[in-house]
Amino acid sequence: MDKAQTSEFLPSQNESGIDLNEIVSTIKRQWRIVALCGILMLFLGAAFAFTATPKYTASSTLFIDGDNKQIADQLLSDGNRNSGYPTRDDDATVLSEVEILRSERVATLVVERLDLVNDPEFQKRAPSLVSTVVTTLKSLVASDTPPKTEDVEALKQDVKEALMRNTSASRVGRTYILEVDYVSRSPETAAKIANAIVDAYLEDQYNSKFDATRRASDWLQTRIEALRQKSLDSDLLVQKFRAEKGLIATGGELVSEQQLTQINTNLVKAQSAAADAKSKYDSVQAVVASGDIRSAVVGSLESPVINKLQQEALDVSRREAEISKRFGRDHYQAVLLRSKLQEYDEVMFKELRRIAGTYRQEYEVASASQKALEGQVAAATSTSAVANDDLVQLREHERAAETYKTLYETYLQRFQEASQRESFPVTAARVVTRAEPPQDASYPKKPLILALALVMGCGVGAAIGAYREFGERFFRTGEQVQKELSMEFIGQIPLEKHEAGGSKLDASRVGPRGVLSKSNLDRYIIDHPLSSFAETIRSAKIAADFKAGHKSGRVIGMVSVLPREGKSTVAVNFAQHLAKQGARTLLIDADLRNPGATRAIGANARSGLYEVLSESQSVEDVLLTDVETGLVFLPTIIKQRILFSAELLSSGAMNDLLASFSKTFDYIVLDLPPLGPVVDARAISSKIDSFLMIIEWGSTARRIVRTAVQTHPSIMRKCAGVILNKVDLSKVKLYLHQDENFYHNSRYGDYYLETK
């Protein structure tokens, strides 16, 4: 069956998915190493768990309480300002407190408070050999010498580091509870140090608050002094500027501004008086110019003389009108009254002229006063404009002075509050529970250590098993043969124990020309004809016959890739089987460099194939015969190193020899050299009808076999199939699936009989 035909029956190599059968097989193959590693690691874990020095963990809890801080702030302030303390829901604040609990500052306080430098537990450090020798020499040279400061500081640092390593702090869930744990070899020491850490933390909180408040007070005091001086200087600058610029103020207003206001008021009054005087003067002048003393304007004059004269003139005019009406205009009384009226008019005009002069004087006085006030207003306005420019600068100085004054008062108030806080004993944390000496050791956790050791051991075993699986390089199953080589898998030959003296015929009965085997394996198929060994040989015969065709004198070559794969043993048993079946069979040991078949059954041989081919010795003189099966054997005797074995096998003499044997024998079996080290098999491949390849189970690497197959295509084309030899039946089942034929070997007991 050629490669193309064989590949039709092979499973596809591109199938995807998880092969559960392969997983189960892998587990069956590697569970022992996994169990061994698990048990070994479990033993080591148990040894560690039961011999380790026990350690105890003491726990103390704290509550981060911001309300205490807020209460203190409310007592010291109005309670409305933000105290500056972080909000209660600030996770970062709580986590920061966790880090403070594990800080070197807290560890330093604990070391100093408990004097841990002199504690025996912290002095049980394993010193190095060099340090021990140096300490001993120092004690011998100067026993009374006090320790150096550097050594003491180094010891303190070591103690602090040890304390910090054994201290752990964590937040309990999402609460504001912090749990502080300390691990020690002594339960009393663990509880003592855990409580000391909590106390040191509270003390550190108070000291930190005190230091921060004190630093703030010092800074505020310095700032207050500077602000006080600034405020004083700014006030002095305001007063000095007022004095230099004449910016005198009364009632909150500058004097110059008050004067300008007063002058403006007087100017308005003067303008009103001048206008009134001019109006009166103009009215009188109009009456005088009109000559009508009796006009309505005259009645509005504020002159009692004119008013009296006008009243009298009206009375005279009324009488004159009455007389003229009664007695006529020429009556002497009427004429006399008219003359009197004229006198009255002249007197009134004189009075009007006098009044007009008075009004003119009043107008002139009012005009002069107005002009004077206008000059004063102009001067005061100019002065006020200059004062306004200075006033802008003054107000700037006043604002600066007010700012410094406000800052000074604010910082003074803050300083008073800080001084009060400095002595207020409140911290933002309080102890919930104090540590008590634990009753049970927290380390080692024996169940956990044992479980982890078992898991780790199994993990290591699984890793080793996986490495072994991925590093598996050998042929274990027929499926691997078909997949890797695309060749027919004939069967497997079990590994049998080698026992010397396998022949049941003594040397006297065999004779000098008889076949004499040295091992039980050389005649295994004769002694166990119903065994699985024999069944595989029968399958090989059928495969070889099928490959060689129906011709007489079939030449069958037995090859392997590497030496010591059991090829010669299989060749001897194969030839014995053919002879036992009645076929005329000739076995030729064609390995001219390492004749394994001759060593197995040719103890009586004195010469062989080499002598026939190179020295023209008669072949009948070198043939050996098995008296029981009739097998004819042509041995090979190595008397010297043969350098041209391939040439001998491919020579014309060898060709003639095989042609001659083909007429006499039905089967000619050649035990050929392995393919790996020499090319002899390839040299004679053209004379072989079919090949059988022998591969040692679990020993021959698959890559080597693939390379040999690719290197010898002429041999592989004639190869009837592959036999896996030396199969360990106790292990082979670990590599087989339930759907494979050889998996059920144990159920073939009714068909196989291993003992004769």
C-alpha cells in the first residue's frame, strides 16, 4: 500500500477541538509523577509546619473619629467655619492613617517607650561567622569598652525594621475601624507591642497636632508683628499726607469743600439780589420814562410816600371828576383840583427818581457782590480740583491702611484661636479594643501549609508531566506511526525477557552445520505460536506478500533506523515462521559490519556471505540449517573490518546469488544494516521486493525516523509496513485510546496463548 493509499485511511490532522481521550491518556500516564511530587511536597510541608517556631498575633482596633476634632473646633470658634479636617467619607484619609500606623515614626516611639533594643527577642538575630569572630576578639581586647554610637544606632534601626516587618495595619471593610496586628513568638509580647503601637499612634497624633499648632502660632506671631508695623506705618503716612496737602476735614468733609459750598450758596443769593434790584430799577425807569405816574407798576412799588401821594391824588382826581361833572371843567374848583393833581404828580416823579437812584445803587452793590463771589468760587474751585487729586492719593493710602488694619485684626484673632487649640487635648482617633495575649498561634497555619504544599507539589508534578508530554519524542502507538510516517502499521511485538540458552536442541544433535540459537527470543515464535508476538509476525508476512506480489523467490528486507532495535530478532523469528509454515526459506545476514543474526543463531558458522561474495567460496559450504523448521541460514563472519560493504551488497555477485536463491527458495529474508549509520540497505534496495521496518517502542525518536523515510524514498516505496518492537504491555495502554485495537489486548486472552 503506497503513501497515497495509506493517507486515505489516516485521520485528518487538521481536526480541531479538545481530544478528551488524549487528555485522559495523559492523566493516566503522568498521574504517578504528579502524585509523587504532591506526596513529597506534602511531606516537606508537614515537616516545616510541625517544626517551625510558632508565632502569635495580637490585634488592637482604632476608630478614626473626626467628630472629636470638630467638637474641639466648635468650642474654639463660632462653629460655622470649615475646620479644615477632612470629610468623613474621604477614603484617602483613612488609608493615610493606615500608613502612619506602619510608619517608622510610630515604630521609633514604640522602641523608645518599651526599650526594645534591650529586649531578648529582638537580640536573637543569627550573626554571621565574621561578625561573631569580630565580636569575640573585641570582647577579649577591651571588655569594658562601651558600644560605639554607630553600633547602637544600627541596632536601633534593625529593631525598628524588625518591628515594622512584624506590624500590619488594615482597614476593616468600608468602615472607619483600623486593625493593628503584631506578630511575635510570645503572646504577651505581641499584645504588649500591639497596644504600644496604638498608644504611640495616639501620642504621635497629639504631638503632630501640637507641633502643627505651635508652628502655626509662631508663624502667626511673626506675621502679626509685621502686619502691626505695616498698619502703624500706613496710618502715619495718611496723617502726614493730610498735613502736607492741607486736607483738613471736619464732620467727614474737607474744609475747602465746605467753603466752596458756602461760597456757592452766597453767590446764588447775590445773583438773586442783583436780579431783583435790576428788575425794580428797570420798572421804575420804565414808569419815569412813560410819564404815567398812575400806572399799575407804581402801585406795586414798595414806597409808602408814593402810595400815600397816589392815594391822595386819587381822592383829588375823584373830586375833580365829580365837580367837573356837576359844575363843568372850567369851574374854579375843578381847575384848582387839576392844579393840585399836577403838584401831586411832580412830587411823585421826584420820589420815583429818588427811588430809581436807590434801586440803581442796590443793583450796583448786588452786581459788585456777585462779581466778588464769582471770583471766590473760581478760586475755591481751583483749590478743590487740586485737593481732589490729592484726595485720590489720600484715599488710596487710607484703603491700604484699612487693609493692613483688617489683616492685623484677622491674624490676631487666628493667633488667639491657635493658642487655645495648642493646649486642647483632642485627637481624631480613639481606641476601640486593646490587644489581649492570644491563646492560639497564628503561624504556622498547618492546614493551610499542608494544602498549599499539596497544591504546589501537584502543580510541580503537573509541570513535570507536561514537560514530559511535550518532550515525548518516541513512537508509542500505531496511530503515531500512521500520522508521522504515512505508512501502514502492522503490529506490535511485546517486550520479552531475554534468557540465555534458548535452543532446546543440544549441539551434538544439531551438528556442525546446524542452526544453534543462544536466546529464547530467537525461537520465540516456535515456542509460542499462539502469542501476540506470533500474530504480529503473521501480519507482517501478509503485508510483505501483498507488497511483493505473487512471484516466486520473494526477497524481503528487514530494516531499522538505529542499531539495537531488535531487527535481527524479528528477522530470525520471521524467517522461522515462514519455514515452519512449510515455505522454503533462506535467511541471509546481510549486515556485513554488525551481523546480529549470526550472533543469535550462527554459533556454528566459520565463514559466510563475505567469503561467498569476495573469495568465491561455495555457498553450500557456508549454509546452516535448522533441523526443526528447515530454515536455511547464510551467516556473516567478521574476520576483518570491511570498508566496502555497500559495494558488495550492490555487486553483480550478490545479484547473481539472489537470482540463484530465488529459483531454490520461496522466501529470501535479508537482515539488513540499519538506515541511520550506513547506506548498505539503500545500495541493495533495488534487489528487494518488499521491506519491513522495525522501530523500537519508546526508544527511537520520531524525527530520526521521519528523516530516514525522507532520505530513503526507494526503500519506503517498497516498505510493507512498520512493526513496533519491544513494546512494554504494562505501559502501552497508557498511550492508547479505547477506540484503538491494541487497547483491548487484555480481552484477547482466548486467542493468544503466551506459553506453549
